[in-house]
Amino acid sequence: MSGSAFGAGGPCPGAAGDDPAGLAAAAFAALGKTPPDAALAVSCLQAAAALGDPGAQVALGHLAVAGLDGPVDRTRAAAAFSQSAAGGSPQGYLAMGLAYARGDGVPAEPYWAYWFCRRAELGGGLSPEEAALASATAAAALPRLQPHERRALDASLNPGGVP
């Protein structure tokens, strides 16, 4: 399908309904408008997420945290970040790690903050700024872990290596 997602005049102008990258681009274009069209952005991102785009899930989570798609909903944001991480997105792993570090939509839990941030770092695909944030967040969680917890986490992150 070409033209716009969901047919002519559909909710994502210029994006094919089966093109996650085009749907995401339409979403960010909608957010770049003055004033931003958050409803259009959410619609396009939901369509991209339904096609399996983990980056769209991260973006939906950030919209939920910012309250751009309704009331601020940190629990819904954490669920979106979790889905993105499950899809392999390094930004999804980072967002989940930050959520656990801050207790933002999930309980504050240094164990999971460390694991998600380290997983984001080790997986590659982060910008230098994101990598620095992941590293700093993991380092901040580290003193709150028991030595055996860190060994187990590190072993799970590097199953072929020596813990």
C-alpha cells in the first residue's frame, strides 16, 4: 500500500501502512508541527509498534511520560519500554533501566536498573550520550547490589564469559 497508512486520507500522511520506518517518520513529523499533533503521532507510532517496531514502543513510552497522549501515565510508559526491550531495542533497555533506577512506573529496583542498563550498553546501538547515561545509571545501582547479585547479573549478561 502506498500514499498514506490505512488508505487515502488515513491517519499517517505519506506513510505506507506496512512500513514501520515511514509510520515513525510520519509520527515525528506530526510532533514537529506547531502546535504538535500528538494524536496523529500516537496513531502512527501505534501502527508502527503493531508491525513490530521496538523504537515505536520507546517513543510511545516517552509520550506517555510527557503526557502528550493524555494524562501522564508512567505505568503505561514502563509497559511500552518493556515491550521495546523485549523487541531488542537498546533504547528500550535503557528506558527500562532508568525506570527501575527512578521507580518510575515500576518499583525502584537497583538489581533491574543495573541489568537493563548494562544490557543496553553491551548490546550496542546507543548514542554516546545514551551509553554514558546507561553506564552512569548502572554504576549508581552497583553499590546497592550484593556481590552475589552482581556476579549473577554479570553472568546472565555474558553467558559465554567468566562471571
